[in-house]
Amino acid sequence: MSDPTQLRRAVASSFLGSVIEYYDFLLYATASALVFGKVFFSNLSPLAATVASLGTFATGYLARPLGGVIFGHFGDRLGRKRMLVLTMTLMGVASTLIGVLPTYDQIGTLAPVVLVLLRVAQGVAVGGEWGGAVLMSAEHATGRRGLWASFTNAGAPFGMLLSTAALNGSAAMMDEQAFLSWGWRIPFLLSIVLLAIGLFVRARVEETPVFASAASSAASSGSASRSAPLLDVLRHHPRALLLGIGVGLSPFVLQGTLTTFLVSYGVQAGFARQQVLNGLTLSSGLAVLGIVGWSALSDRVGRRPIVLAGAVAAAAYAFAIFPLAGSGSVGLLTLALVLGQSIIHPMTYGPLAALYAELFATRSRYTGASLGYQIAGLGAGLAPLLFAQIQASTGGGGTGLISAVIAGFCLLTVVCTLALRETSRTDLVSAAGHSGVPR
């Protein structure tokens, strides 16, 4: 049975850990759109520097599946808690080092090379963090799993809120030259403080009862699985993995559009950096409520109806984003961010935490959930890069094509969600052979 005290600690730890991980990971996203092109790619033209900067941003997403496999393997073998301490430490150290990294003008091409390596370390860390954090909440919960697991996903926009607020505050306290010279480093250096707080909280959480029970049963019966968790996922849950990836792609494409590409697009459209960051900060704060609210509702009506409704709404919204953001009105730009990030995106993104956990067996759940989520997460890293290249190839236009691409991914989510059966009533303890796919 789950201890209510441990459940509260697990949820708090998962939320705080996710906040810290995504503060660091998404701080890079905002900085790549606003700062890094001028600091680490100053030898390129402004448009080429933006594409190059977003390219380094994308490498973090490319590394996330690797982190999911590595930490998922050991998390399924040794336990969830130990891996979460390692992922948080790796992220905190990598982000702090970015804060002290010399610029291109100081050490030349070595600067962007080291920046990419540190971004890869961030990607590996966040790739391992998410699955473990979700399972710490989901496997401690005996009911309302969608609600409790969603706090891990809610940590992402709250981390964005803190990162944009930190970057915004640093920019507001100094002029443009000082900000580009050293002010942008302050939010990255704050990572070491967040790391200390996060490790203190995480140390008080016990291993999940679901994993402890499975490990104890396997040890007492002498039937511990010798196959690697990744092989178990690929052999026994391939359709669940592929459909889960398909379900998650559109939420991540929309996330990358709103939190990274639209920031760069807004600045190029003539908005002041401060105005764009203000809208992003507001929408990120409200997104926490949206994620938790829609996820709690998914416990009542099921994961599928919420995700399906969100995907349809997102497809329609895709064609309104750029007219709103390009209108020249700060109010309409803010409306575009709030509507997208706080209301529509949480419908598809919030229930993913519980849904991915419910698709796989205990012996490979960390690996399966992490791999599905992180491969889908490539959409958030690659979409801004793809959209920037579409802009570059069309001389700064191409927004209609970009909207169509987003809508296409939403259609994929609809198809894959319909192919999955409802998972909200799944018992994680007895889900040894569950795949979430109709037979």
C-alpha cells in the first residue's frame, strides 16, 4: 500500500525536480532564440546565426532518447530514486558550466563546440529525469494517477516560467550591451542553487512500492528477468511504443513552436524582447493550472477524450498562431501564447505522463515510458529548426506551410490515440503484460 506521506513527498519531489530540469533545459531554449546567436555565432549573418543557435538547441532533444535508455535501463534494474539523483546532478552541473562558458569572440570555434557538448549533457539528463519522476508519482499513487503524475509535466511550464522570468529580470536590470556581455549568464549560474534544493527534497523520498514489490517478488521466486528492459519493450510492447510516440509528437511540436520559434518570430516581427518574454512568462504560469486541470479531468473521463479534443483544437489553432503573432498588437501576441500554451497544449500534453506509464510493464516501465516520451520530444527540438529553415528558404515567410505541418502532426496524434485503448483504469501492479493496444 502507498504511504500518503510518501505520495506527497514523491509528487513534490517530482514537481520540483521537473521544475529544475526544465528551468535549465528551457532556459537554453529562450537564450538560443534571443542571445546565443549573437554570443556564440557572431561570425554569421543574423538569420544564419538564428538557425545555427536553434540547431544547438535541437541537439539537446536528440540526446534525450539516449538519456531515457541509459537511465531507464538502470532505473528498471536498480530503482527509480537513484537515477533521479544522478539526472538532477548532471543537469545542474551542465547548466552552471554554460553560465561560465567563454564566447566566440574569446575562444573562437571552441565556444560553440563546448556549448553543443553541454547541451547534449542537458539532453541526456532531462531524458532520464522525466520517466523516473513520473513513475515516482504514478507508482506511489493508488488513485487519481493522472492528477498526481501530471505534476511532473506541470514542472515544465513552471520551469519555463522561472527561466523566462530570470532571463527577463536580468535583461531589465541592464542595457543591451551589458546583457549580451555577461547578464545572460546569471540565470544559468542560479542552477547550482536550485540543484542543492532539489537534492535535499529528493533525498527524503523512498523507492516506489510498485517497483519494490516487483523486485521483491522477482528475488524471492528467483525469476528476475535477464533481458534488458529495452529489449523487453521492443519485443513485447513495440506497437504501444510506436503509438505512444505518435500521440506525443503534436504536443511537442506545438511546445517547440510556442516556447522557442514564436519567441524568435515575435522579435523578428518587431516586438521588443521584453514584450515577448512577458507573454511567455504569463502563459507559462497559467499552463501549470491547465496541465493539472486537464489531467485531473482525464481521471474521470479517460485519457483519450481529452487528448483527442486537444489535438483537434491544436490543428485549428495552428492556423491562427502567426496572424495573431504578426498583427503588431502586444495583446494579440499575448493571447496567442496564452491560448496555445495555457489551454490547448495542456489538453494533449498533461495526460501524457500517466498514459505513458500505463502503457508498459513494471520491469521495463521506466525505459518504455522514457523512450516513447523522449522520441516524441524530438518534435519540440526539431520543429523550431525546421520552421526557421522554412522561413529562411522563403525569405522570411512560409507561415502557412508551418501551420500545415503542425496540423499534420495533430492528425497523427488523433490516429494514434484512436488506435490505443483507454488506459486510465490500468492497475500498474498487475500490468505485467499490458500494452494499451487493442488485440
